[in-house]
Amino acid sequence: MSDPNLLLDDEPTPDMSALSAGYIALIVIAVLVAVLGVGLCALFVIRKRRRDSEGGVNVTNTAYAATAAPPASAPVATANGTLGSFSCAQCGKTYQYAEDLTEHVQLRHTAN
């Protein structure tokens, strides 16, 4: 015998193997976002390589250069002593302060 409830069901069962329009739209949007992301990354890498190969930009600011600090090799008088690059003529050891070099020479290279 047949089931009476099955005879009253006039609606066909939906085909679950096919994708709905919402899923298709979601897949298309996801693919577009992925392609756009890869394209932007490639563009960034290309621009960075081009910028690196062209070299940097050197602009001389004459107003700043006039007030700039002296080079590190030039001695500068400070509260702690004379600051600069001072090296011992006998052993080559370097000091930032002239007073430290003088003390080094007295302690290491003079006869007691």
C-alpha cells in the first residue's frame, strides 16, 4: 500500500545539488576581492622595486645647513670636557673626550 501523505504532496523536492543565486554571488565577490588583493600587492612590489632602483632624493636645505651642528670629528667644548674623536698615537685607542685621552697617555704610556 502507498502512504496517503505522499499522495497529497504536490510540491516537488528542491534539487540540492545546484547552487542558489546567493551562493554564486558570494563566490563571485570573494574571487573579485582575492584578485583585487593580489593585484594591489603586485602593484606595491613593482613600485617599491622601481623606487629602490631609481635611488633616493637628495635635497640640500641651505637654511638648515647654515645652523647645523659641526661634524663629529671637530672637537666641541661641553660641560664634561672637550667632545670629539681623539685617538692615542702610540696604541690607537680612541676616546670621545680629550681629557680621557690625556689620562690614558699618563697612565699607560709614561714611565712612573
